[in-house]
Amino acid sequence: MVTVNKSDAKRPDVVAKKKLENALRQVEVAENVDNSDSEDSFLGVPDDDVDERSDGEDDVDLDIVDESRVLASGDGEDDSDDKDEPDDDETPSFSGVSDTEGSTHLTTATFSDIESDSVPSDLEEEEDDAMKSLQKAIEKASQKPAEDVITIRKRRKLGLPTHFAPTVDDSEDVMPAKKKVTLDDIRAHTSSSFGTRSLARLDELEKRSKGKSEVVKSRLGRRLEVRVDRAAAYEIAKEEVGKWEDTVKRNREAEHLEFPLQRSDGAATADITGALDLGDELDGEKLVHGLEGREFSLAEVAARRNELRRMRELMFREEMKAKRVKRIKSKTYRKIHKRERERAQEIAAQLEGESGDENNEGSYERLVKRARERMELRHKNTSDWARDVKRMNLHKSKGTRDELEQMLRRGEDLVRKIEGDDNEISGDDLPSINDDEEATDEASGIMAMKFMREAEERLRKRNKESIDELRRMEDGLDGETEQEDTDSAVKIINEGRRRYAPGAQKSKEAAEESVEQSNQEDDAPVPLERKMASIAVKDAGPASTISKKLMSKKGEPRNDGPKSSKTSNPWMLDVEPGSVAKGASVLSLSKESTRFAKTEAKLKRSLKKAKKAVQAVGDGEAEVRIDINQILQVRDVHGDPDAGPNFVNVEDSHVMMVHKGGRRAKPAEFQQRELVKRAFAGDDVVREFNEEKQRTVEDEGDKEVDVTLPGWGSWTGKGVRKPQKKFIQKIEGINPKNRQDAKLKNVIINEKAVKKSAKYTAGAVPFPYETREQYERSLRMPIGKQWSTQTTVQRLTKPKVIVKPGVVVEPLSAPFAT
Amino acid sequence: MSAVETPERIGHTGAGTTNAGLDIYGSIYSRTMTNKNVRIKDRKLRANVKRTDQRYKDAIRAAKSTELLLQEDAGFLEAEGMEKTYKFTQDELLKHVDVTTAHKGFELKLEHFGPYEIDYMRNGRKLLLGGRKGHVAAFDFREGTLDTELHVNETIRDVKYLHNDQYFAIAQKKYVYIYDKSGTEIHCLKKHIEVTNMEFLPYHFLLATVGNAGWLKYQDVSTGESVCEFRTKMGPTTSMTLNPYNAIIHLGHTNGTVSLWAPSTSTALVRILSHKGPVRAISVDRGGRYMATAGADCQLKIWDVRMYKEVHAYYTPTPPTSLDISDRGLLAVSWGPHVTIWKDAFRTKQKSPYMTHLSPGSTVNDVRFCPFDDLLGFGHDEGFTSLIVPGAGEPNFDALEINPYETLQQRREAEVHGLLNKLKPEMIALDPNFIGNVDPRAPDERKQALVLETTGETDKKINDADAKLQPKAKMRGKNSALRRYLRKKSKNVIDERKLRVEAALEREKGMRQNNLKRRKGLPVEERKLGPALARFGKSK
């Protein structure tokens, strides 16, 4: 407050003068006021009138008037402060000034606050009142919560003047509400005839209105009042709007907005269920109780009843519809509706999933599962064509049946491929063979195949187990079955499908090996011979008497193809060297061949006779091998007769097109290359190319252009000064060091290339991005369906705002209110 | 025993790698880019960038997950023990493949009009043969149905299918001709003289030709316009190929250089000295990474086309005549009567070829892999032969892109789509991803380039100083509320307001003129009576 006084003290006289003028004008207005006007208007309204008038006349005037008013009110507060401390009786300088000119007091009828300041006598008289108001103010201040007090800083924020009031509440209290200005007060200060005349008129007015109403307490200046109101309203509004902040933020940050935002079905279902609950107890006593308890109004009850009625009606209709639908016998209809229902379920499941954490994984897994299903179904009987074939009995014709079978076979193949293991064919359907000896003895044809044998083995094992278990049960020991399960090679993952866990596989192999070993135990010292013999015997046919187990082991790879060679490929181990041996008449062993192979080759020689016998027997497999030999022989004859046992002959290296240090280069070839060399001896293309590169570098590099005007400065004769330097313009090009091809040999890259592409590039980094990299990274992912999956394209092209068609988009209701 | 992995995998329902072990950034779907994680200050932008990245990752993951649907694996020949895959003959192979595939390995004896140039249609359905002495045949080799067969009665140097099987171009003795499916001559391109090699840019609908004169010419086959013509200045062009990745044309010249061309630039983008003799054949792999060149100096070189560095060099006993790289990266080289096929020849230098073939007594002229099939066709002196090359073709096709089984309707739709999505010739550049990127040039330089593009003036340089001197032609204040009112008002209706407005305009005009006169010091006609009395004066 002090500062305000200081700043205004510079021109107190001017202000006072203006105040006086204003006051006079006010009085005039007051005089013109009609009798019908209430005291309210008499006291409050003239402000505006004055403003309007002064608008027309002088703007500066108005400003000052306003200011004086403000100052006056400020003084009032000041005084009230003064009243706190009785010893500080001095009036502020400004009010002092106004005191000196007694005539101003005339005007204070309109400015009760000014008036109150400027009358020291009143001050004394009403000291008690002031004290009371002060106390009240203090009480109020202590009662009010801190946030209700608008501090100066806040005022500044709101754009309100801060210099006249520390708090709004104070000003309210300072406002001399209790002090009712009477005409007597005014009269005491009037002296001029003009004043008396107007006072007389006021008297009259007073008399007339005395009977009707009490004097209304005076108010702050309207403008101030409005301002204060606004500030308060702003606070409230701010708080109210602040509640929306989260919602707005969320919506603003959302990638997509789908309207209606708040899903209505939740609320709707809640409504329905609520209504249904009530519906059950409708007309019952409970409802009445409920109503009694909550004291519903009549209208509410009616509304409730109407709603219930509506719900019942809807239910009834639904029921009728269901009945009607139930009667429909059309299969197509059923089919379509089933699909719809499933879709709805799926969506529901999805929604459910979304609420949970494992949404993505779950849906992805489901998708994968579905894809797998579909893949497996692809070549099943389920296709339309297959069904048609069946329906129309087309499968009786051979061609169609073959196709059908082929399809099924392909389907099986695919499934097997997906499973990743051809050998996994469960042997459940096989006839059970209980006796070991019988099985081994009778194995022939399909039963001789490996998988059949394995299946048998498994079956046997299981039987044995079950027998064991039964025995154990008899003994009363059945608690250990589980352990048995885990130990066994076969691990059951789910019913119907049999898989080998890696560990289990090993154990199984080990088991088999041990069995094998037990069979071979006596053969251990001479395994190779034994092996060779076994091959020979195997090739000899099923009539052999050697252990069947060994034979099956050896015989399997032929039927199996390359797949089975992965784990333990007996073909690779045993038969390969054997095959080498067979081809020995035309092939010799390479240098790299191992010692093992060599010794084996020796052994082979000793077994030559046996093998010849094998070939004499000649089953299909042996024939194939012979074929290979023949082919190889033919090759050798063609290629290089004197190359002898060397497999990789000259023709091969010729075919290879790979430089091999010229060691193998034959004279003919050498001649050819020499010829080529000679053919291109004349044109030194490398030199030419380098020259061209040099030219290009110079062309595209910096250039100096002589722009000297011809003839300029070329005067000659005595006393002529030497002509100035030449004018040389330098045109910047590309520095040879910075060229892309600076370090590349035999390459010229055009640095001036791609001039025409300017229109397909951006001139600058577009707005939200800060760097080129950020922007270009955003372009990295093409949106089109050619490059992405359907779902990706849909996600990338999903619009920001989606409005469900045909739905009324309600304005957002506050979620926090409910 | 030779093992063709599984018989049904040969043929186009056969093969496609599933790189199961790769992380998403290593997969073929990722588009590598500098992944600088510079902290972005702006929160909104940061969120935006993060979201974009996430989308990108999701997209890659989704694309990768669709590999599940590709049931077919690529299968190559596998040798066991001492066997070598290059020892397997076609006869042996035929025994082990299924019947349909075996049918595709065939030989056509056409002894009179060879040697033959060949071209497969983009979807691998149709085959076009052109004998040097004028015999042309277009047919579906699987079905065995002939589209057309004709004799042009003059030399044929090259044949090329256009965007579908409906049209094909033939480079004849003097001009290039375009025929339709039934063999009717539709166009004669008289600007393309003595063409030796042709390429078709399917996404740009451009036919690029080059000939003995050394002019590279681009012709838009959808509009018929000649797009551009460039003089190579390197004499007769001996070979030509299209980089399928960025649509750049690679030309091989007699001086051993290979030059790279785009319609946007009149000079070669890159020149590479590859051989010491004429470049006989060029081929670029599907991904645009490797280029194979074969020269008359009996060299076969593999280049990294992105780095312009030589990777490997092989030699051929006699100069190669033709090269081709299959979709799955097999490289076929023909030299003399031999065809040699190389597997993985780009990354590592191979010691031995994958397959070899000999067609005794007839020089191989042109080798081409059949798209989406494990076939290699080659035209030679005595006709055409189709070899079975397991693992050559891409087994999994994208039916939205190129559909080997397209119906009539699909073919038509694809044509319309292709035309709607036709790319502009200027979009061809070494880096095809440049579109939309920020121009690295300075703004004024770029502006100049833009002006040049729009005006089409190539030589004129815009001088900044001159531009500054030019006074700006400003025409201000022509519009006003009154004028606008008059303009909007229909001409034939005369009302009070219109009259008033006209009068006001007139008055304003007079005042303006007076002002002008005053400024120039000319005598101004003053109203003698003044504003108050003027109304009583003589009316105009």
C-alpha cells in the first residue's frame, strides 16, 4: 500500500481535482434520477453513466477518474489497517489532500468509501464498529481455509490489480457495509448553495422512500465486484476443468479414437440386469419396502415402472423371436448363424483377452494354431471337391480315386513334414505280437521294415511292462508306475500322439545299443569283418540266419532316404566304405581317405568273393550300385584313359572354371588363353580407362574460368602501366579426394548424377522431426499390402478417428463423476 | 545315390528358405537404417518416433510369422560320399523327379533357324523363342499350347516379353517390332535401329534397347512415347541386363567396361572396367547385390554392385556367351556347348560347379532361368533345351505380385493395376529408396534443379545476382470491398446501392488521380465551391 501512495503522490492535486469534477458530475446525475429509481440504482449505477458520458468527451479524463476511484478504495483499506493500530492516526497523504478542499465532500454520496475515509469525525464515532468489523475479519480469515484466500501473486496471475488489496476478503470487510451514509453526514460538510439545493431534493427523496425500504448496504465498485467474482469463478471452473485433464490427455495421446468412446453395452447390460432384478420382485413387497425406504417421488416411481414395463416387453419379444428362430429348419440358415455366433464368441474372447495381460500372445498363439490346423486340413477329405467325389460316387472311377488317394497321401506327407520326423509313426494299430521269437522269425515283407519292427518292439515292451505291473500289483507295489514312465524311452505328451524327447531318444538308443551289444558280444574283436559279412548276408536276402536285429539295423537306411542319416547313419559309417570297395575295380581311394577306410579296403579284398556272390543274388539295391559303377567307368573312358584310378580327371577341372595355379592346365587350354591374350594385346583398356577417369575427375572438380574482357588493359606504348592481373573466376566442383570412387580401382562414379529427382525429395526436414534421420526412419516401413501382411496394413492405415456408423456420438460424460 | 531331396519339391510348389533362427533385424524383411538412438528432447516427437519404431518391429515380426504359411522348402541336389552333384546328368535326374517335373525337361529340335534367343514371361508360364534366321514362337511349355509361330524373314537379334503374354517385342534386322499374342505386328519402333539387346522394365512400362550404334533408348510402351535417348559413346554394346532391384540398366561394352544407366541422367551413373576384352554377358541377382560379368577374355567376374568391388573371378575355357542368375542365386554360364551352373558362387568362391550340361555339337546362345520353376532354358544352334535344375526357382510366389496361375480376369486386373501404379522414369536411381528423403543439396542448388526440371531448360543457369536486381512487379490495392461488391453483383441489375458504389469508386479514382498530379507537380483541378456549397453548384 505504501508504494501505491508514493507513486500517486506525485500528482495528488490533479487527482483530487479530477475527483472533484467527477463528484460534481455525479451529483448532477443524482439530481436527475427519477423518483421511481430505487436506492440501489442511485448508489450503484451512476458509475456507468459517467463512463458513458466521459467517453464522448475525454478519454484521459475517464482514466484518471477510474484511477481516483481505485485509489480511493485503496485508501479505505489503508484506513482500515490504520484502525488496527490506534496510535497510528495519521491519514495518508492522498486523503489529506482531499480534505483540504472541503467542497469535495459534497460528492461522497456516491463514493461511500471515499467518504468514509475523508471524515475523521466519523472515524472516531464509529471506531467500535470498525473494531467489530476488524474482529470479524480476523475471525473469518482464521476460519477460511488457506486456498480460499487469493494472494497477490494469484491476483497478478489473474490480471487483477494487485496494488490496492492484499486480499479480496479484506476488501470485502473494509467495505463499510455497516456505515450507512445519511443525508446528515453530507449536510455537515456542505456549504455551497448548489449543494444545499441538491440536498434538499435528496431530503425529499428520502422522506418519500423512508417508509418503503431500508437503506441497502453499499457495494464495492461494480467493476471490482465483477472482477472478484470472476476470479472466484475462475478458480472453481479451473478445478472443475482440471478433472478432465487425464481424459483429454489420454484421448490426445491415443493412436486411434473409436467413437462412441465409452462403450455403452456395459452400462446397458447393467441397466438391464438391474431392471430384471427389480422385475422379479415387481409387485412384491420388497419393492414397496425399497420405495418406502428411499422415499421415491411419484414421478420416479412412474418412471421406474415404465422402464420395467419396457424391459418386460423386450424380454417377451426376444422370447417370441427365439421361438420363431427355433422353428426354422433351414440348414443354410443354421450354418450362417453358427458362423456368426462363433465369430461373436471369438470377439468376446478377444475382448476378454484384451482386458487380461496375455492378450497378444494368446491371440497370436491362437492364430498360429489355426494356421496349423488349416495347413493340415488342406489335403484332407474335407475339401469341396473331395466331398463331391464322395457324394456323387465318383470314387468308383479309377482316375478320380487315384487322385483322391494321391491327395490324401500328400496330406499325410505334409503333416509328417510339419511334424519334422518321418519315423514317428505310432504303432498303435499294429497287431500285437507277444512272443519275441515268433516276431523275429516271421519278419518278412513289410514286417521286415524298420518302423514296423520298432513298433513291435515298443508293443512288446509295453506288454511286458503291463505284465510286470500286474505282477507288482499282485505283490502290492503299484506306487512306482510313474517313475517307470519317465524312465522309459517313450514319453507321452498327450494322448494319441507319441514323441521322443531328446533325452528319451538317447536313452532309447542306449537301450537299443545295449541290446545290440548283447547280441554282438561275441563279435566284438572283429567288428569290421563282421560288418562286411553282415552286409553281404543282408544283400543275400531274407533267407539268412544271422541275428535279425543286426540285419534290420543295417537294412533300414535304404528304405529311409536321406533323413534318417542325420542321427546315427549306418550308411555313412558302414556301407559307404563298402561301396567304395565295390567300385574298386575302377576307383582308388583318395589321399584323404582315413586309415580306417584303408584297412577296410584291405578287408574288402579278402571279402571279394563273398560280394561277388551277393551280386549274383542281385536284388534291386545291388543293381543300382552296379549302375553307378558303369557310369563311372564310362566317364573314365571318355575322360582320360591313362589317368587310371584318379577320379577327378582333366575334363572335370576343365568344367570347374576355377584357377588352380596352372598346375593342371593342359597345353590346349594354355594355348587358348594365350590366344585370347594375343587377341586383346592391342587395346590397353586399363590405361584408357584410367585416362578417362582422370578426365572425369578434372571435369567434375574445381574449375577456373578466365573472365578477363578481351582487349581490356592491353594498351601498349610509352607510360602505360602494366595491365592488371587476369580476372579468374573459380567454379567449385567436387574435390578429387571426396569423390565416391576415390579409393575404387577401375570404377568411375558420376558425381553429377540424378539431377531430375529433386521433385521426389523433400527440401527440408518436415515439422515434427528434428533430424533427417528421424524423418527418414519414419519412411522406412512401406505401408502397401505388397510389403506387409494384411493385419499390418490395416493397422498402419487405420484412421485416427473412427466413428461407428449409425451411432449417436454422445459428448464425453465425466468418468470421475460416476 | 543321388538324392533330390524330395521329388515334389522340385517344381514351383517346391522351396523357400525359412530362416527360423534369425532375429528380426537380420531377416530379409528388415530395412536396415542407421539406428542412432539419440535422445529426443521433444516428448511428443519422442513418443511418435518410438511408436513408429514399434510399428516397424511389429510389421517385420508379422511378415516373418507368415513364413509359417510357406510350406515349401528349397531343395538342392545332394551328393553322397564320393558323388559330385555336377556329375549328375539330366537323364539320371529325370528318373528321380516326379512326372510333371520330368515333362518340363525337354528339348526342341529346331535346326534350321538357330541359334535361338529366348525369353520367359515374368511369371514363368510362357516361353518366347526367336531364331537368328527369323523364326519366332511363343508358347506355354507346360501345357504345350502354342500362342503363335511366325517367320519374320529377317535377322532376329533379341526377343522380349512385355508386361504380360499379350505382347512381345522383337529386335529385327533394322527396327524393333512389337507383336501381339497372336503374332500380329502392332508397332514398328523406327527410332530403335539395329538393336542387339532389349530389356523391359515392368514397373515403369519401359522398353530399353541398345544396339550397334551405341544408343540407349527408353520407350514407354503404355503411352508409346520415347522417354529418352542417350549416346553411350562407347561403340557397339555387346550385352545388357536389368538390375531387378533398382531398374538400372547395365550395359557391357567392347572396351571391357560395364556402364550403369538410368533415364534421369544422360551420362552413365557408374562405369566399371571389368574385362580386358568385350563384355559378353552380364547378369544381376534379384536383390541387386551381385553382378556377374563375362568377358571375351575368358573371365567370369563377380562384382558387389553396391560397393563396386570385385568379389571373385572365375575363368572359362572358352569365352562365355551368356549368363543368368536365378531367383535363388544359382548362376548359369554358357560357354561353347557347355552350360555350367554354380551354387553360392557370390559369397564364397566355389571350387566346383553345382551342375554341368553339355549339348554336343551346338553352341549355346542364350541361357535363362525360368521364374518360379526349377528350370533352366537355353537356346542353342539347334533349338531349345530345358534343363531341370533343382533349387533354381523361387518356390513361394506372391500371387498379388506375379501369379503363375493367373486367370484371364486376374491378368487383366494385374495389367490395370500395373498401369495405375506405373512408376515415373525419373524415379529410377541407384538407391531406389531415395523418394521422400531429404535432399542433401543446398536449398538454392535444389531450387535451381527444380526450376530446370519444370522448365525443361537444361543449360540456363540462374544467376543469383541477376535475380536480385530484378524489380519485383507488385500490383497492390487492386481489390477493394467496393470492387468486390461490383464484381459479385450481377451485371444487368442496377440498384441504388450499385449506383452509390459506382459513384464512390469514381470519386476515389478522381482523388487518386489528383493525388498523382499533385505529386508530379501538375496543376490540379480544384473544386471552387468547396464541399459545402458544391451540392448547390452545377451538377455533372
